[in-house]
Amino acid sequence: MEGESVVGLSLASDDCIFSGLIRHHSAQEKNDILLLIARLKQLRTLNLRRCMLGTMPDEMGELALLKHLDLGSNSLGAVPGWIARIDDLEYLNLGVNRLAALPPFLGKFDNISTLLLHKNSLPEFPDVFAGKKHIGYLNLYFNRMRFIPDFIWDFSSMHTFTWGVSAMKELSPDIAKLQNLRYLTLVNTRISHLPDCFGALGALEAVRLHKNQLGELPETIGKLQNLRQITLYMNQLTRLPATFGRLRQLEKLNLANNRFQTFPEQLSNLPRLSWLAYFGNPDQAAQPPFAFQGTFLGTRPLNTRDGG
């Protein structure tokens, strides 16, 4: 509330099994509820995630002051046209909505900082987003995009980037331009190597690189002095570079389902390592060949999600 005006509203709750509080209402009931919400013209934040809306009335465009809009997991089929009437969005979640295209009007939001488009059917990330210098969190995971557009490497404010389930074979060395990147997910692609400049991403804290085709890691990886977690599950690694032992802040490492014939000796130089997965390698080590006080997974535990 702000004075007598409602400025924030959420119809999603973690206490509800499906999160969306009106998910099981009839289509007419949902429409009536949305028409009531459309009258709250001072709203700044609206969360309708997982409500299975399907369609939304055009009257929602009356919410021109919205800054934060979460429409994730609603099976919308298309981006609602009423969003074009919003003045200046900063947060937009359109993930899991069976989207096949993005309308040009989304390019009007120059101050967008969080853009979630995961698990749709988008064939491209259009250049209407080029030059969006405020984007900090971008999620393009599991679409139909075959490559990462070059203009993404100019998102100098980006701290979190998620991409995966793609036929992409090569990662551009321009990724090194993302000097503020802290969290990177790049999974289930055909990438066989990382560019040497990968080590220039000094702000990285967590990297998920599972289910690729990585046969080696660059020697420069040892420069990632802030790295706390790296997942390399299900690649084709047979060795780690000597510099891997310089990752003094590393706490969690997943090397499961690779091709290690011998246990990587570099791991004995990682003082903060407290969780290590190694199952599914030819080595089949039951324990690390050095004193290790943390959690070691030498065999695949039951009910473990891929990627660790």
C-alpha cells in the first residue's frame, strides 16, 4: 500500500502447491479477477505467475505504471498486446508461455533490468533489445535459438546469463566483455571448448557447464579467483588444466560422468572445496587420494538431478 493506493499485488504463493492462487478457477472467474486488478491503476508490482491464465483482457493496459510484471508459466501463446501501454518496465517474466515470437514494442523498455524468456519456442532474440545497458539478468534457456546474438556481449551490466538446450557449437570470445558477470549457465549445447579469454571473467562466482561436449578447459580458468562453484557434469573431460588448483575459493565441484582415467591431483590444492561429485568416470574412485573432509559422491546417489 502507498497511502490508500495498492502498489503491489501477488497472486502467487510458495505455500500453494502450484504457486498460482487462481490457477484452478474457471476462465470466466480469472477474467473477472483480472478486470478488478486492472482498476488498480497505481500498481507498480504485479505477480501472476503460474495462474494458467491463457488469455488476458486488454483492460490490463490501464496498469501503465507497472515496473515489475511476472507472467511466467501462464500458457499465453503470445505476448499480450496490452503490455505496450506500460510506460517503463524494469522486470518482465514471460518464461514458460509457449511463445514463438517477441513483438517489437518490447524494445521500448530502456530501463529493463531483468528479462526472463526461458522455456518458450523463440527462434531468435531480436535486436530490438540491442543497447539495453541496464539488463542485469537475462534468461534465454530452452528456446529454439541456434546462437547467441553478438549484441548480448555489450550488456555491460549483466551479472546473470542463462542459456541452454541449443545446437550452438562455439562460444564467442566476446563473452570476455561481460566483466560484471557473476552467474553463468551454459548447458546442453555442442560446445567442445571454451575460448582462452574465459579466464578474463574475473567476477564469476558460479558456472554451470553440464551436458556440453567439453574435451578440455582453458589454462586461463585458474584466473577465476572468485569462483565458488562449477558444474562440469556430463562432458568429455579427461584432465583438468594445471591452473585449476589455483581456484582457492572453490567450494563445490561436479565432475561426474566425464572420462577421467585418474583422479585430478589439482583438487588437493583447493582448501575450500567441501562438495565433490565424481561418479560415472572410468576411474571409479571410491574416495579422493588425499585427505578430504567434505561430501564426496563417488557413486550416483538416488534421486539426484542431473547437473548437481
